Amino acid sequence: MLLEKKRGLAVLCIASCVLLSSGCGKDALERPYVWAAEDLPVFGQELTAGGYADGFASELCVLGPGETWEEEGVDAEAAAVFDLAGKQTIFGKNAFEQLYPASITKVMTAILAIKYGDLEDKVTVTDAAVITEAGATLCGIQPGDELTLEQLLYGLMLPSGNDAAAAIAVHMAGSIDGFADMMNEEAARLGATGTHFTNPHGLTDTAHYTTAYDLYLIFNEALKLPKFREVTGCTAYTANYTSRTGDAVSKEWKGGNWYLTGERETPDGLKVFSGKTGTTSAAGFCLIMASQDMAGQEYISVVLKAASRPGLYDNMTEIIQKIGK
């Protein structure tokens, strides 16, 4: 990433509109890089004393923008499989197409909650958690309820609570917009330059989009967090908290990944251990997940915009069967 330009060395960094997110749409992302002074980080990586940054992609699976695999049985709009240990892309279809991510958005919300929040914090739910959009998934919290940030994390990832996402956002940033700024800053740090977030839950907004490859970058970061693996690897969680009236509440939240719940058989030799689903009418049916082979090697796979829930798992099974071949 180090290039020569007039007065010594300069580096590539994320454009300011991507970092700050305000007023930026798809057109802004067509030029995601600008020249900057040599003391600025490259995707969050500081320069060494010699003026060099470590290769950003040295530990990542790479995929050329024009690379795609056409495969019968993969009719979702986009799909990809990444070998984390081998740092190879096993399969990719439209991996750089900007699409709505639906509730896969919540992976980024979880990252921010775990990395920058205190999971023991007591959170009082505000009116921002009142979600009235038809079909929106909820964990059932109400304004005035008091939960820990950790409990909200489970409510975010298992039942895919849009209300939990809003509660986390307001607690951490003071507002939905402020939290979206944090999301975009983190995406930029990870090199996810085809991504722009406007909310913490993934309800449809024309300015809220990502790509299959960017979701790999984001999910790869999430898997570095043991708490993320713990939360997304379980299928049920009971939250005991205090209601707005001071009464004790006990709620059981269940996950929706069919491989984890046993509703869909995982291909032989693989074990699914983490994932997040997402569905809206605009996004279709989406799933990102992590699996492990018999040797313990890990993989990330993603399917975006499948036509139906069964079709989503048909597509996912088709692409993860390529692991080890």
C-alpha cells in the first residue's frame, strides 16, 4: 500500500466520507481511497518506523472484482465461501454486488457492543426500541425495561431482535444515527468499502447496503471475539430482567439457523458453529455462518438474496459442499 508521491511517502486510507458516513451514498464509494499524510493508519494499521504498513490482505482471503464461479444449484443473487486458514476463496458469485443485508447487519452491531461496550452495563430501554414495521423480528423488550448489555446481545442475535439492536445503539452512541456512524467507521477500518450502514438492525433503507465480500471481512472480525462465538453458537437463551413496572421478567430466546437447530442437515465432515440469518422483502433470504471441518479448519460462507427460506439452505448446502474438494 505504500506509494511514492512528491514529498516522500504517502499511503492509501479510507476517504473521509466513508469514515464519517454523513451525506455519503453509493456514488461516494466509487472512490473509496484518497491520498493522505504518512502518519495516518491504513485500514487501522499503523505505519512502521520505516514508513511501511503491513500488507492489509496478508491474513485475508482475496477475490478479484471480476472473479465469479457459475454453478448450477446456486440461484441466490450472491454467495461465497472463504477458507480462513488457507486464506483462499473457494467459491464466489457476485461477491462485490451491493445488496441489502437485512439482519446480517446485526453482526456489526454485535462487534461494536462486544469490542467497545461493557457487557455488564445496565441498559434502560428507550422509545427508540419501539419497532412498528410489519414483519420486523423482535425480542419483546419495552421502553423502561432494564437489561444488561450482555442480555441485549443475546436478544439481538438469537431472535434477531430489532428492538434489541435499537436499545444497544442508543445506549452506546446516544442515537441511532450516532451508532450508524460508529458502524461505518468500523467497516472502513476493516476495509469494507462497499458497505454503508444507516441503522443497527438492517431494516430496509436505500442507503443501507453491503457486499458478500465485505460481510466476510466483518464476520471474520466478529469471529476473533470469543463472546461472539459463544452467543451465536447457542440455540436458546433465557433472559431474566426487570420490567418497566419493576416486575421480574423471564424470556426464552431461540436462534434461527437451521443447521444449528437441526432443521437442516449439515454436509458430512462439517460442523456449523456460528451464524446470522436475515430476511426482508427487499433483501430476500440471507445467511452468513462459520463452519469447521474434521481437522478443525474454519470457513466463512455467505448467501444473499435467496428466493425462499428452504432455497437459502439449498444454496448454502451447495456451496459449503465445495469445502475440501
